[in-house]
Amino acid sequence: MDDETVNSPSGFLKQMLGELPIETAVRDYEAWWEAEGKDISTTVDQKGTPWLKMFDVMGNRVDEILFPDSYWKMLKKGYQAGTVWRGLEGGSLLPAYMLGYITAFYDTGLYCPYTVSLSTAIPLSKYGDEETKARFLPRMLLKDGNAWQGATWMTEAGGGSDLGATVETVAQLEGERWVLNGEKYFASNAGADLAVVAARRSGAPSSVRGLSLFLLPRRREDGSLNYQIRRLKNKIGTRSVPTGEVELRESEAYLLGNPEQGIYLILEVLNISRVANCVGSVALTQRAISEAHAFARSRVAFGKPILEHPLLRRQFAERVSLLEGAFALTWEAVKLLDEIWREIPPYSERYHLFRLVAHLAKYWTAELAVQTAKWAMEVHGGMGVLAEYGVERWLREAMILPIWEGTPHRQILDGLEVMERKHAHELLFRHLASHANPQALEDTAGQVEALLALPQDEREAQAEAVFRELAAFTAGTLQLKLASLPVSK
Amino acid sequence: MDDETVNSPSGFLKQMLGELPIETAVRDYEAWWEAEGKDISTTVDQKGTPWLKMFDVMGNRVDEILFPDSYWKMLKKGYQAGTVWRGLEGGSLLPAYMLGYITAFYDTGLYCPYTVSLSTAIPLSKYGDEETKARFLPRMLLKDGNAWQGATWMTEAGGGSDLGATVETVAQLEGERWVLNGEKYFASNAGADLAVVAARRSGAPSSVRGLSLFLLPRRREDGSLNYQIRRLKNKIGTRSVPTGEVELRESEAYLLGNPEQGIYLILEVLNISRVANCVGSVALTQRAISEAHAFARSRVAFGKPILEHPLLRRQFAERVSLLEGAFALTWEAVKLLDEIWREIPPYSERYHLFRLVAHLAKYWTAELAVQTAKWAMEVHGGMGVLAEYGVERWLREAMILPIWEGTPHRQILDGLEVMERKHAHELLFRHLASHANPQALEDTAGQVEALLALPQDEREAQAEAVFRELAAFTAGTLQLKLASLPVSK
Amino acid sequence: MDDETVNSPSGFLKQMLGELPIETAVRDYEAWWEAEGKDISTTVDQKGTPWLKMFDVMGNRVDEILFPDSYWKMLKKGYQAGTVWRGLEGGSLLPAYMLGYITAFYDTGLYCPYTVSLSTAIPLSKYGDEETKARFLPRMLLKDGNAWQGATWMTEAGGGSDLGATVETVAQLEGERWVLNGEKYFASNAGADLAVVAARRSGAPSSVRGLSLFLLPRRREDGSLNYQIRRLKNKIGTRSVPTGEVELRESEAYLLGNPEQGIYLILEVLNISRVANCVGSVALTQRAISEAHAFARSRVAFGKPILEHPLLRRQFAERVSLLEGAFALTWEAVKLLDEIWREIPPYSERYHLFRLVAHLAKYWTAELAVQTAKWAMEVHGGMGVLAEYGVERWLREAMILPIWEGTPHRQILDGLEVMERKHAHELLFRHLASHANPQALEDTAGQVEALLALPQDEREAQAEAVFRELAAFTAGTLQLKLASLPVSK
Amino acid sequence: MDDETVNSPSGFLKQMLGELPIETAVRDYEAWWEAEGKDISTTVDQKGTPWLKMFDVMGNRVDEILFPDSYWKMLKKGYQAGTVWRGLEGGSLLPAYMLGYITAFYDTGLYCPYTVSLSTAIPLSKYGDEETKARFLPRMLLKDGNAWQGATWMTEAGGGSDLGATVETVAQLEGERWVLNGEKYFASNAGADLAVVAARRSGAPSSVRGLSLFLLPRRREDGSLNYQIRRLKNKIGTRSVPTGEVELRESEAYLLGNPEQGIYLILEVLNISRVANCVGSVALTQRAISEAHAFARSRVAFGKPILEHPLLRRQFAERVSLLEGAFALTWEAVKLLDEIWREIPPYSERYHLFRLVAHLAKYWTAELAVQTAKWAMEVHGGMGVLAEYGVERWLREAMILPIWEGTPHRQILDGLEVMERKHAHELLFRHLASHANPQALEDTAGQVEALLALPQDEREAQAEAVFRELAAFTAGTLQLKLASLPVSK
């Protein structure tokens, strides 16, 4: 990768994908980040957790989220550029994810509001009744910077993996209206104008089957606050997105889709954000490489820039290759999602293939992001641990990536499940066959089959190494496939 | 490892080493940490960078370092327990490193003041002239909590790897007294009563040969400040040790040893702290495992504590095994250091063996500490990224471990050098032979030889994988060796 | 005042009052502050608002208030010394207020927990039924540092002056038990084990007549949290007391006294804390003088310490004189309170005299505290606005004193009311007659009578100047009276 | 004052002064503050002390001052509007002070950079040699937002009153160039492109006669840093101006004016900033009234807004009257300064009249600003001490006003001196005679004469009351004079 490309997210997209469908938009957005956004982003990170103005000076509850004054400008910029509206208007999700890549290169946390807004707009457009859609969807797709923001609030205090057991929010049908009561413990983009929310129907079974998905506006029809923000959480990174605890007290909500199929809708929402997590992870990986590169070109030791020392030069080459593989894997997940996101249960084989690729990509890219951020700190030597120079920020930002949208543990077990139940590994191997090294494919397939043949407990216990192997193989194969495409460089 | 041992650093030491020579002191020290120290340490971490009181209200320069009021109690506790004085009084360094392990389990950063104090007392005792020793050494070994603190200030703004080029501090002999002028950019334990300082003799060559080692007191003979602290650095972790920028302006100093051999003395100082870095890394690894363990025992998902889920159970077992290996590798470095620290140049083969083991251990244990801290955050899921719950602290603390005392890059290249020049790998293989798997030893040796046969640039470029392999092999073999000892459990 | 006395709160008490009944306790307490407490207090102030740990890492609500680790030691010290138990055990409130003076000299905010604890224990002892007293009172009077803390929560978001209109918390009798629902917006000492709380009886009139006073424990009988802390408030000063917003949700409570007379009980509670506010204000005044004095003795300009410049010397003398007058006024309020606190409605003339003296003292002393803190900053010149040197703290601390327990506006109007309705000014003039300058008394009385003769709106509009005059006259007269007592100096 | 005027600084200027010469510029500037500046200013205040980036990541000294990203936009706005260039281009200082009033209403601290820039440009234009002027002055008067900033650094660690004794910075003539060495302890607008600096000529007497005034650029002719910023100070307010400690080490400087007359030049510089301090104080007074007014209009107690309660209504009326008097006094100082600033020693009677008016105005307006900010907090009740609502900010900002540019103590003694030596009181009484109440004038004159007849020490000791009286009388008289002018309302 040439020196210029390493520092430019759009340059890298172009190197990997060739002509971009929205190249001007992407370039303009990147130019804004370089000119203004970078400084704003640094200020937001350094200022720490945003501040919740819970009451006005008269004692009225207002729940305003206060950021440094220029935060809102930065936030609006992405909505205007099309991080959300391009996902629903052009017939393809790809442009939205491209803009997400640019965003995350400059501010990983800021990509979250756009992602959860897209993850709100999509189920609304797919499962909302006509009246609900007519009322809310156009506001989410405004292009003037005033687009309503979305949010996806599933998790409660008991944890996020076992939703069937831990969702205690109750939805009650009162006349024609659903009313929700409960608390959401990890509410990303708290303050959103609209949220999709998992809740248990009153009287429904205490398992995943009792869950339904609802649309929850920030304000009631009478204009009053429809949910309250108890507090914002002090996170080590991603300070550009306010994460709060949200209290639902007699909150008005709109049912989305079939109430019995809530868990499927919830998982569909997660598909969108899981893929975004991959995009964000790859972007952060590039950013960390870019920071390390800039330092290593200037820092001199033993008579030459450290970038020219053989060991460091090799580390750079390896990091770049891993970056390219991770991007290829991620972009495959994006394209598959773009194919299958309109499906409703029961799903096609293509959907199950997507699921496996997405679990592999989430696992692989988040890990790469963390390791590359750590390595960038090491390249900086002692400068790396100083808050002053900002390189430590990327590790703080990265650490949320393996955790959000399911920990590695979760990706592995869910990946295992889709292999067991849907034979998704077979779909994957067929999918990769034309570009894979045949021997490597055979070896990997053998490992997977051997794993699946083990008894349940043993299978889970041993799954990690095989899953990692499968992810590496898939990334490497897709890297070859992408490189083989005719690309205009 | 049983549930109790995982939470007790002294329990782990006993499991690994059997009877401890200073068991009562170790247990008492640990008990104090549990009763009082833990809370103090948390406060210090959360309060952030200590504050430098540069002037008193009358405008007089004072350079006092201000911590939360209870910090000093915590700091004195370790000096009293013997983190320094036991290193010089009992004829063995081992007790001091044992106490260091306890310290670092509770507060990684706090282990630094003790380490640099030991790293000051040792060269003073070894190379100071009688008058200098008589004047300063007894104050460093006080057992009542009023021991003078030491510090080791080598690095300047140009970076720490290439001291020959980057040390610009000049030492001038004025009459019988040395006077230093310059700036130390990463001065750990700024505010120390005594420091050992690298400086270039006025007129000496601009390479490592021009460097000598000096002892620098905080106050001049007339009581005035002998160095000034320009500012304290805002680090992401290790806030229990004040790291500052120090200005030397006509500062009084005492030459240590032969002025022509300064670089050897500097490297001897680094030996002590590099080994301490290993001890601290292993202790932090145990701490992170302990935190993850406590969480996983209580957090329930899918009907049982997540600790009982097969994949997580296996991850725990692997982490514990890695911990034990890392400890065995580290303790070998401690014991070798205890054998060779009194040597002066030219050094014995044993010294060169130590050097290789120390480089391997530094590389291996720091990496393990970071990875385990990261993993502990993942085990905590979303709770892991919240400042509120403290598990993120261990990653912040860990990130300095691969950087201090030489980055991984540096360990690899220095390890390579001692293999090339002193054939230290051959010494190592002989050292391990009686406990190693013969085939594994042969394979590893073959890899090392192949590496060393490559041309210089290629050798450096490819060194990392072999070095990692060698570290893993050495750790594993020493783990077996330690386990084969008769141990009272 | 001699140089030593200016720096010693117990020295000043002794100068003003002669032999102290609990001199040893007072001296020991002061000695602890000098040796340890001062540093702790500085740390607490600089660390800012304490942190609310709302949930444990498992997601269980805990509402723990986190301070720097040594805060609790400081807090316990005052409970042990007798800031509360001495108020109820020795038959006199004076020792408790003396210890309060020492506390407030060192940490104005910390005096609040003791004050509200005393203000809880007293109505409990006076109005609690036997079972309630037996259950709770002994725990508040423990002398071992484990005394339960109290709190007095009246104010809600609508403001504190017009309780009849702004208290929206509702008390419902369910069977034999009262249950409260509502929110307290300014809950000092949030986290207290017991609180006295103003609430409106369900169905009662929406005026002060509908209010009753209740005792509210932190935990329900079943051990669960009986109230929740929504958040702690970020105040500019008094950080040693956690001020929070408290949510009462089906909270168990115990009625105190006659439910129809709640407003009287509320005002009785305020009597205790209003007097404490005076004591705290005078102590802070002394502290500010002491800080200014220390600076002015050392800072040299135009060849001599600035303390010796005629204008500054005169300012000091005036400040000391004002301090002595304010103390005399305050101590009169303390002694009157000690006489009348056991009264129940209808009250004696002595009670009404107390009320007027207390309003005058609150108004006068809080103003003096602020002005003296401001002046101490000016004496420090440029050093005065630097956070580094701490003198600015006293202004931040002082600014709550005119606001807590009723603003100046409130004191004036309430003072006016007790003069109009109860002719308290006549009681006051008789009370002062034997020590007052007859002419000054006649003049002041004339002004008051003229004011009271005005129409209502005009009377209120013009009240301030007369009230200030009356306060100055009363303070000056009582200063003479106190000075005329035989005092052992 | 009507409700609209109280909230608008330009509205108030117009009410007091009638047609404004630069009304459009003033209105546009105010409109920008309302639309954008207010939020930026709040962020800067809450973010606290700006951050000094002392070194870049390569270890090169850079001394960049980092503010929230939008600070620079706010700062440039004032330079563009003409806070500096209008002072030198239009033949009158008045427009610059009018824009200063607008600035200080919104952000008191931000007025400082403009003031010290004007205080740099004026002596440069008046005393610089042609080459120096040609080189630097045009850059200070750029209208595009890139104007160079100035600064006025006199004070050192020993204090600011007695410059003759405390200035230890030494100026040495090396060839044709002056070189300065020393430290400036309170360097407002640290980071300025140009500063005027007081220094003692090498070998000159150690009194004020040894002082000269120099112009010091930020960068040497060779582009390197000409001074270093040791650190920024953590102030309780005025965070919009970076105040630092500056180290001069072989710093290049340009002599201004006659070296023997340095002390006169220093005092001339102070004239400009002292008057600005008055303007800023009045603006802050208006701001505090405006904040209190907004609250009191909305907060309801006892059935009506508290603004309509008679006592508070009267307090408002009194505050507004004091505001108008303070403005009248300040504007007289502005106009007199505009007449005399081009004078060089020996000065005219008009100059001495100005000096007395400026001392009175500084004393009177700073005190009013503090007291009004305090009162605004009290009007807010409990809300007043919460950082959340911002009213406490105005007290923090105000507290610097009595201290900067000389404490009250200093104003009184300097005012006394100009009355003793130059009979400035007689000039003043003649100046006021045509608008003053004859009896009041006679009484006041009598008091002043009596004071001046006292022996020196007694005179100083008793000066404060007379000085306060004289200030009140002067303000009141000028208020009448201003009100008597034909004004277009």
C-alpha cells in the first residue's frame, strides 16, 4: 500500500473496490474530516463522557445530552452525507457502509449513531404498519441534517447474551396502544428520537418466544418525554456516542411485525450492526496503521527512520496484509447482507451463509482492530501511553469492538450453531471454492467436520481454535478473490 | 489452580515455589492490601495524574508532587515491608521480588518506585565510592517508612532505544565535582531523593562510549533543589508512579564506576528493572484472571454461571497454564539475576545466559499481561468498558509493560544480538536440556540456527516468529521444571 | 486577637467563651484535623463531586456513594467526637455546636452531615413513638464511629421557600404503615441511614396544612433499598457532603408527631440547621481570616510584610471585630435554641425571640462569611484565583451559606413576620437592653417601628436596610455582652 | 430598564450612550454571540484550563495551547469585529471599548486577549522605532481574523504591586540587540505572538528606575521559539484566556521608548487595561442581572413570579441603578483615556484627572461585579450553587476583576497618591461641579481634605471609607450627567 493510501480511508476503499459508486460524496466527507472533523473528534474524546442535563433550571425534566458545542455539527455531517438515507434510498446498502468506513476511520464511536439509526430505519421500513411508517420514516431520511436519530435497545442489566432470560421490560396492550415498562441498561445513542426496543409481552412465556420488537419515540403524542435517561455511562472510549440507562415508564410504543417472531426481528437488527462493527473494526485498523506509519517515518534511531528497520518494515507489511484480508471478509458480509436483508422467516440458505460469514468477520476484525491498536502504541514507544499524543485513544476505542454486538465467545457459539443446524460451513466452502487453495480448503473443512462430530460440551470447549482457523482461511481466500477483480488503480 | 489461590498472590507464589523464605512478611503485606490498600489504589487510579505543586504560595520553587492524601501511606507500606531493603540485606534478591509480586498484583504502577529504588541502591552499593555510599546508602535502606526513594533516568526526548545518539545531557567536571545539564523526558518516580542518571561527559564521543552513569540527589549540599520537575505526564495507567520531565541545571552529581564503562552500568541497571517488569507482568496476569474469575462465577447466562460454560472454562484453564509458564520463565530470570548481579565487565557466560532469558521473559510476559487484561474485559461483556467497574484499569496498566524497559521490537533485536555475539542460545539449550522434550528442543534449536544463518537484514526481519517460539518453548520447559520440584502444598 | 488564636478554632472558642465544658474533646478533635484531616479535606474538595455507584457489576441496584478512600475516616471522626451524640446525651446542645465549629473551620461541607444527623435525631427523640425511638435512636448515638447518619429532605424541584405549594411527595396510609411516593430534589447527605421527610398526606389540602413529617429509613424492613438516589449534584463547594436527588417509590416511613402539625415540626428541624449554618459561617470567617493572615505575614512588598501596611492592618482589625460580633450573635442563637428546642406548639415568647435572633444571625453571618472569603482572595492577589493554593475554596464553600436554610430574602421576610405577628422585636430589645447603648437602641427601635407601620408591599420592599441595621446592632450589643463576662484568658 | 434591554449589551449601550458610532458592527457581533458564541463559551468554561502541548510526538518543543476546537473561531470573531484594530484606526478608542463591552457580557475572560493586544499595539505604535513598527504593527491590525495577538507581561513570582523590587528579569544589550532572561509568573495570553515585557537593564538600579519596557516576539528571527511556556495556570474562572508561566531564555527583544522611563510606559500600559477592567466589570454586572432576571421571571413562589415580590423587585431596581452609575463612571474613564493616551511624560493635569477617575472606577466596578454575581446566585436559590446551571460561573469570572490590574488596596493607595502629589481630587471636583449636588460635593470634598491632612500611616489606614464614598459620589454624579444628555431612545 502506498504512503498516501495508508492515510486515506477513501483511498483504501478505492484500492480494494475500484470505482466507488458515490466517490464524490465519499471524498467530500473525508475532506471535511481532515479540515474540521478531526479536531472536533479529539475534543469530544478528551472531554470525556457527555453530560446529561436532566432538569432545566426551573426543575422540569428535560434529559438533554450535552456535548462540546461542535459535536452536533460533526454528527449532522454524517447524516447529511448519507450514512443512513443512502442505505434506504438507492436500493443498496453499500454506499451507507462506505460512508461508515470513512466515519469510523476518524471516530469509531461516532459510527454508532449512524449504525443504530440505520438499524432502526430498516425494521421500521420492513415491519412497520403503513401509518407508523408514514409518520416516522420520512423524518429519519431527511437530508438536511435534521434527520431523526434511531437506537436499538435490547440489553438489560442481567446481560446481553441470554435475552430470553434477561429482558424484563414488559409490553402491555392498552386498548389499541402498547405501553412499555422497564429499564434498558446499555442504551446506545440515548436521547434518540426513535428506538427499536425488545420487550416481553405481558403474560407471554419467559423465554425468547415471549419477546417482541417495538418502536418507541422519544416523545409521547402529547409532546412529553416518553422515556427517561437515568444517567450516561462513563466509558473508556467511544465517547462520541452517548450510552445511557433508559427508564421506560408507561412509554408509548408501536409493535413491529409479528409479535410471536420478535426474536427473529431482534436478530435481523443485530445483523445490520454486526456488519457495521466489522466495517468499523477494519477502519480503526487502518487508522492505527496510519498513525504508526506517520510516527515511524519520522522517528529516527540508529541513523535512520525506524520504519526502515527490517523488523518494523516487516511488521508493517504484515499489518497491511491483515488489513486487506479483514476488509475482504467484511465486504463479503456487507454484500451478503445487501442480498438478504429483505428476507423474512423462514430464511434462505443465503441468509444462513451470511450469518456464518458475519460471525467470522465480527470475531476476526474486532480482534485485529485491538491488536493493531496495541501494536501502534508499541511502535510509539513511551509516547504511546501518554494521553497527550492520542495514539492510546485507538486502543480505548477498539476495546468496545470485540464486546459490542456479542463477545468472541458469543460469535463462536453462534457460528457453531449455524453450522450445526443449517450446515452453513458447507455453504461457505462451496461459496469459497472457486478462489480457495484446494488443499487448504480440504484441511479446513476436515477440522470443522471433526469439531462438529464431538459431543456438545467438548465441541464448545474446542471450538475456538477451529473457528479462528476458519476465519483466517475465509479472510485469506476472500482477499485473493477481491485482488483478482479488475480494479481501476 | 483452586479458587482461593487464583485470588491470592501469596497463595500463587506458594503454589509455585513451595515454602517462602519470608512467608510472614508476604502474608502480612497482602493482608494490608486487602484491608486498606485496594481502596487507596483505586482512588489513586481514578483521580488520575498526580499534581505537581511547582511553587508555594510565596512564589518559591518547591516541586512537590501531590497525590491523594493516603497515597503516601500506601507507598511507605512497601518500603517498610522490604521491597528494597530486603534486596540488599539478606544476601538474596528473591525476597524483594516476591514482595514486588504482591505489590504489582494490587497496583502495577506502584511497583515502579520500588523497582527504581532497588535499581538505584544496587549500582550505588556496587559502584559508589565509600564516601558516597556512606552518605546515601543507609538512607535508602531505612525500614521505618522513611527510606529515600531512587529513580533511574536515562531516556531523553529523542527516544530510549538508541541512547548513544539521544542522550544530550552533559556532565562537566568542575574541580572535584561533576555538574550535569540537560533534560530527562521520561523520568519515572520524579521527585525521588536520589536518581541514577545517564549523561555524556563533556567532550566525549557522541556514541554510547561517551556515556557515564551518575548519582544525582534531589537536593544540593546547600539544601536547594538540585533538579526541577517541568511537569508530570498524563499517562493512561500506572498513575501510582509520578512520571515527569526533569530539568538538570547545574545539578550536582556523583560519578559511579569507571566513566568509560557507563553503558555497561546502564545496562546493568536495566537488568534489574527488566526482571521486575516480568514479575509485574505475571502479577497483573494473575490479577486479571482473578477479576474475570470472580465475575464469571457470579454472572449467570442460560441457566448457569458463565464460568461453567465449556468454552469459557477452557479459556480459564488455558490462561492459568500460561500464567504458570510465564511465572516459571520469570522466576528463572530472577534466580539468574541473583547469581550474576555482582559481576562487573567482562562478564561470564552465566551473565549472557541471563540476558537472553531476561529478553525472552520480558517479551513473553508483557504480551501475556496485555492479552489477559483484554480477555478479562471481554469476559465482563459490556461491563468491561465502563470506568465504573475497574476491570478496564488492568488493560490501561498493562499497556505500559511491553513498552517500558524496551519494546518487543527491542527485546527481539537485543536477544538476537546476544545469540549472535555470545551464543547465548547454546547456553540456553544446555541449561534447559535436562527438563526439555528432546524433539522440541531439537526443533527449536534448528529454527534458531537457521535464523542466525540468514543475512543481517533478513535475520532481523524474520526474527519475531522464532523469538516467540523460543520464548514459548523456554516458558513451557521451565514450567515443567518448576512443577517437578518437591513442593509443600 | 493574637497570632496563635487566629489560627485555632478552639483557641477562638476559648477566647470568646472562657472555659469550655468539653475542652479535651475539642482540643483532641482539632489536633486530629491538623495532623490528618486537613489533607483529607483538601483531597475531597479537589476530587470534586463524589461518585454514585448505582449498580454493582452484576447489575443489582446498590446506590453506594464513593468518596476518596479516606473520606470515611474523616467523617467517622466527627461522629465519634460527639458532633451528634453530645447534643442528646449531656442535656445541652452547646458541646455539639462547639464541635461543629471545629469541623466547619476545617471543612464547611462536612459540618452538614453532622447537622442533618442532629436534626434527625432530635425530632425522632421528641416526636417518635416509643417503638420507633427504641429501634432507631440508639443507632444514631453510637460512639464508635458506626453511628447511623441522618438527613432532612424537604425541598422539591419547585423550590424551597414555598413548601406548601411545592411539596408533591404523597404519603399514603396502607394498613398501619405509611408509604411515600415522590422526589426530593436537594437531598443533602444522600445515602443517609435515616431521613426526616416532608410529605403531603394523600387527600390533604394543597397548602402547608397538608404537610406532615416522616422518618424514612434507607432500607425497608426486608433489607431492600427504601429510596433510590437518582444522581449526585455537582456543586461548586461543600463536596464533603453528597447532595443528591432522591426518588421515593413505595417507600416505608414512620409518622412523627401530630400529622396536622407537620409544618411546625418542619420549622423546628430548620431551627437546628439554621443555627448550625450560623456556626459554620462564623467558623469559615475565622478560617478565611486565618488564611489571609498567614499569607500577609509572609508576603513582602515595599520592604515589609503586607500585614504591616496600615490599610491592610486596619482591614484585619475590622475583620476580627466583625468575627467576634458574628460569633456573639450566633452563640446567643445557640443558647436560646438550647432553651427552647423541647417546646411544642403553641410556643412561648422565648421561642419567638429565638426565631428572630436566628433569622438575624443567619442573615448576618452568612454574608460575613462570603465577604471575608472574598477579601481573603483579594489579600492573596493573583494567587487568590488559582485553584492551586486553595484560598479560592473558601469562597466556593461560603457561597452555599447564604442560600442553604433560606436565602437572605427569606430571612428578612420571615424575620419581618415574627416581628409583625409576635412582636419579637420588642422581646429582642428587652433582651438586649441591659448591654445596649441606649441611644442606639432607641434609634434602631424607631426604625423598626417605622418599617412595621408601612403598608404590606412597601414594608417588604424597604425591609432589607432595616433588617441589616437590626442585625448589626444586635451583633454589636451581644459582642459587648460577651466581652463583659468574666473569661479566663 | 425594560426587559429587552437588560438582556442585550448593545441595547444597554444604546440606552446609555444614544446613537453608537459603529452600531451595525456592534449588533452583528452580539447576534453572533447569541447564535453561536454562547455555547462555545460555555464549553470552554466547563472544559477548564486549556492544555499546553509542550512537545510534539517527536519530542520537539512546540508550546501550543490547546482549547476546545471551536475556541479559535470565537477568538477570531472579536479580532475581526475590531476589538483591537478599531482602537488604532478610527482616531478614537471608544469603538474598541464598546466591542469589549459586548465581549465581556458573554465571556469576561475572552475580553482579556483583546485588551492585552490593544495594550501591546498602543505602546508599539507610540514608542516603537520605525523599523519595529513597520515589521510588527500591521500584523496586529489585520482584519481577517489572523491578527497577531499581544500580551503584557510585567509581574513575577514575588508579586505585582512592588515591581521595583520584584522584577528580576534582566535585559542585556548584546551588540545592537537586547536579550532577556527571566521568568514571568502571571503571563496572561501566554502564547501571544508579541508581548510587551518589563525587564531590568543589566547593571541598572534595583528600583523602578531600573525598569524598561521591551517588545518580545514569540519567535526569534530564525523562527525558533523565543520564549517557553512552563505551564498554564488552573484558574477558577476566565478560562478563555490562557494564563501561563513564561520563561525567557536568551530571548530577543526590542526596546520601547526611553529606557530610563520604563516605569512610565508600564503604567501607561496599565491605564489601557485598567479601563478595560472597568468595562468588563460593568458588562459582567449586566450579565448577572440579566441571568437573575430571567430566573426570577419564571420561578413562581406564593402564587406569583418571584420577580414580582416587593423585596426582590426593589433589589432589581437598585442593581440596575448601580449598573447605570458604574457605567457612567467607567465611560468617563474611557473618554478621558481617549483624550490623554498619546501624552508622554511629563503629563498634563488631564492625565492626572484620568488617573484618579480610573482608580475610582476600577475599585467601584469590580466590587459591583462581584457583589452582583453573588446576588444573582442567591436569587437562584439552591440552583445557584450547581455547576449545571452556570450562574455560579459569573462569580468565578468576577473574582478576578478586583485582583487583576491591582487589588482594591492598590487602587486606594494609588488614588491617594495622585491626590496627594497632583491634587487630582481638586481636578475631579471641578470636573464634576456642573452636574453634582453642591452640598454632596462639599461634604465629599471635606472628607477628602480631612483624610489628606492626616499623618501618613493614619491616612492610609483610614483611606478606604473615604475612597469608597468618593467613588459612589463620582459614579452618582456622572450617572446624572449621562442621563441629562439628549439621547435617542
